[in-house]
Amino acid sequence: MGLARAMLLKGSESRWLADQLSRRRFVRRATSRFLPGESMDDALRAAASLAERGITAILTLLGENVDNPEAAATVADELTALLERAATTGLDLDISVKPTHLGLDLGFDIAAGNLQALASAAARRGQKVAVDMESTPYCDPTLDLYRVLRAEHDNVGICLQSYLFRADADLEALLPMTPMIRLVKGAYKEPASLAYPKKGDVDASYLRLSDILLEAARDGTAQASFGTHDAHMIAEINRRAADMKCPREAYEFQMLYGIERDLQTRLAATGYRMRVLISYGAHWFPWYMRRLAERPANVGFVLRSLLRG
């Protein structure tokens, strides 16, 4: 792991740093390109703007590791209201949620109950719920949550992280369930005993898993989403999909709001399914630091943006 990435990930875990920097005007200005605002209205306006360019959205309320059941219930209520608002606007909009934001630290049954309620609310409106993946201590309980949900709902998805050694086995175990899977590279600080430390190995794992997902998507035994901003990776996935005769409508790309906007537009304009993850809420600091750590070169982009004023 590079020094810059290690420092950014370490910073994402610091409550003191979050408190200090979150109040700084220059930091808030730097995040504005990637975070349309802290309110639900801000997020929905951003989703409507994307829809005008033929791009769909997936929204997430920022936060994790709630420490009481009432806070978890409040998050579930907020996301239910978000689904209702999206339905009234006619937007093609799904939601993504971290299990610890719905109470996983407080007990499996608490998180499962909140997720079941969200999945049911989304199903009534033709929407989907993506269960996000957090750091490795949460991998097994999160996969267990997904299995419980998938037994009753076909509108729920799960995230897999290609930098983890276990990703191949996890994918193999999920495929018999006709899953909906979002493949990402991974954004948490993990030891070298659990995750590939070198980018080249992470990329190779990503493409290996992509091949399996594309084949399953082609055959109708999985729904595949690829979370990446790497133009070369995207081109390679599309080339492989064409080689195996997997149609464009069988899979989609997912990117973060404000990153590679031109690429997002080009993909949508050329017939690829493009969905943008829009994050909102007050607890944005850890999320933002992890986004920078995914590609430390983004730090330079942020500094240039600040200098341009």
C-alpha cells in the first residue's frame, strides 16, 4: 500500500480530524464537486440533473456504526422517505446502505429487520436496495444478511471487493442465488494477509471476477454492476463482454457523482447502462477520505480545484 493511501485511510478513522476539518470552509468547498449537498432535496436534485443526460442514480445516506437502535431506525425511516420521494418524481433511482448504519454493531437481527423493511418498501415501487460492504470484520455478517434478504427479495444486491483474497470464493458461493452484485476494488485499510497490497494485483483480480460476472449476466444468472472510474478498465470490460457476446444492457457501470463526468456521459450516450452514486448527509468526512485514498492522485485534483477558486 502506498504511503499516501495509507495516510488517507488512517485519517478517515480519526474522529478528531473529522471534527477539525469538517468545519473548515476550504474542505467543504473541496467536497462540493463530489457531494451535491447534505440534504435529501440536494441529492434528488442531483439525480434529476443526471436523468436529463440519460444517467440513472443510486443514492446513499452517509454514515456508519450507529450506537443505538433508535439511530438505526431513524436511518431506515430516512431511506424509506427517500424511496417514496423518488417514486413520486418518476426517477429511476435505487439506494445503497451500509449494514452498520442500520445497526449491525448492535445485533444481526436489528440490521436484518431494518433491511427487510427497506427491501419491502423498495419492492413496492420497483426499486432496488444495494447492501454495501465495509471492512473485513463485517464481510461474513454482511454476506449472511444478504442471504437472509435474498431468500425473500429479488430486488437486493451485494458488493464485493476485488482487493480481498476471499472475493473469488465469495463470488462462487453467491452465484447459485442469482445475485445482484456490484464489483468494486475496495476502499478500507486492510492487512496484507487479507488483501492485495499492489494495484496491479487488485486490477487483475477485478478483471478475473468481471469475466465470471459477465458470463453470468449473459446467461441471466446474475445482475452485474462494475464500480470503477478507470477508463482503461472499462474499455477492457466492454471488450471482453463483446468477445463473450454479453449484450450492453446485461450489465452496468457505476461511478461516483462528480468524478469522470465526461466518461459517464459518453458511456450513456453510446448505449451502456450508467448509474451514478450520489451521497448525501452530514457524516461525509470518512467517506470523502476513503474516496481520495482509492486514487491518491485525486488529492492533486482537489488542490488544483481550490487554487482555481
